[in-house]
Amino acid sequence: MSDVLVLAEHHGTEVRKVTFELITAARDLGTPVVLWLGSGCDDSTLASLGNFGATKVLVVDSAEVSDHPVAPGAEILASLIGTMQPAAVLVASSADGKEIGARAAIKSNCGIITDAVAIAPDLTVTQNVFGGSTIVHSKVNHGTPIITLRPNSVSAVPESVTAVIEHISSDISDGAQLVSIVNRNVVEKGARPELAEADVVVSGGRGVGGAEGFGVIEALADSLNAAVGASRAATDAGWYPHQYQVGQTGKTVSPSLYIANGISGAIQHRAGMQTSKVVIVVNKDPEAPIFELADYGVVGDLFAVVPQLTEEITQRK
């Protein structure tokens, strides 16, 4: 089978869940080969990548990659496309992933499809567009297909193999080093799980009424060891930080349990959470569109319902 090149998303030695999803998707297309840019690929990392089917991990660990954003990665990816001639290249639909993929597509004269939610064995790509209201099927018809996959679109399924590591060098052009990273500020992680990777998500929307209203949302989330999400209306109003927005222009989540509180259910929001396994809705408007996705729904004031739920969960722990 032909190789399928997967660009790993990671933070140091921490492999992002979307990388395992990419490798899982790559197994249906060929033999997964992972490209790891930067440091952090130790023995445990190699084993975790192999656990999902990566047969080989190509590591480029150099200052040229670590000290300059995006452009060196695009050059390396384009170079590997030329030498490996993979069946496809899979990249996460993150900000960096899409920019690296787009730059590599231009450099290698290949077609690119972004924000895929599924990839068929014949490389037909499925996309949800216009806020999830329309499904599109498309294929790249020139060069190696470069496809960016939306996180949580594919379930990461283990298939253990023994991965081998290969350190490769790459000549980075002066042009790719024109922008340098001069400082890094580490954002302190809270006790809550990462939103895009959480198994339980509790979200608030316009019905929360203001920034202070998110207190009840956070309390319920903490009782469930869940991540906190927000609708676009809430983040645009400044009630909650934008990095917690769930939706077409925010983060896509696919938890085992999603609790939507005071969220009407606009198409934009539904596109970001509609693959959740179980959806619970709390909304005082019985006609809210979000009820169409609900497995369980409560018509009522969230400020009466959510604290009671939090108290009941806390008592049963």
C-alpha cells in the first residue's frame, strides 16, 4: 500500500488527540507515516503513535523548525511530497495545520481540501458547509491530495504496530526564516479538560444573560469533571473567552455527553456539537431548535434547573 503522510499536532511530548484521529483515517487510505516537526518525540511518544497504526515517524528536530512559525514546516512537507509521492497528506484543521497545508499545496503544485469530516478510501472527501446545512463531496484532481480534517470528525481507534523513528534533515530557505519566534508565554492549564478533547462538555449561551451567569455553568462542569463551552453569541458578547466557543467558527466537539444551557441551537453552533453521543438541553423556550438534537430536554429556567442538577450530582459522588 502507498504511504499516507500525517502531520502530527503536538505540544512538546503531548500528542493531540486529533493526531490519533488522522492516523486512524490514514489507515483506510494506505500506510500511515507521521511527520513530527520539532522536539518531543521520545520513546513513549513513538509507542503512542504506533498504538494507532503509525508504521514510521519522520522527525525534523532543528532550531530552524522550532524558532520559526509555519513556513519551515510547509517547506519540509512540500519536500517530502516530492520525494515520497504519498497517496495523500492528512493535516489537522487547526490554524497552523491549515496554513502549513495551504503553503505546502502551493509549493508542491497540489490540490487541497480543507475542513473534511470524512475521507473515503478512494479519497472522496466529505465536507459540511454553510454552517452544516449542506454536505459536499469532492476530490483533488491534481497532484497529491492534501486534506485537512476537522478534529472529532473521526473516532481514534487503536491498531497497534511497532513504529520506527527516522530523523531526517531538511534545508530551510532563508525566506522561511524571515519571521522568528522571540518569546513564548505558557498558558497555565486549569483543572478542567481541554475543550476539544473532553468526554463531557457543559456549554452556556445567550440565555446565561451575562459573564456572571457562567458561574452556574462552571459549577456544573466542575461537578462532572467536564470542559466548559460557549455559544458564539456568548463569546461575541464578551461573556466568555473566544477559545471556548463551540461551533462552525469555533471548536468542534464530540463528547460522550453534551449539556447545552440557554443555547437556542443556531446552525452554526449545531455544526460544532451535533456528533455528541448524548445531548441534554436546558432552555425555557420549548420551540428552541436545539431541542431537535436533544436526547433529553428540560423546558425551564437554567438558573433554577442547573444548580439543582449540580447539587444532586455533588451529593451522589
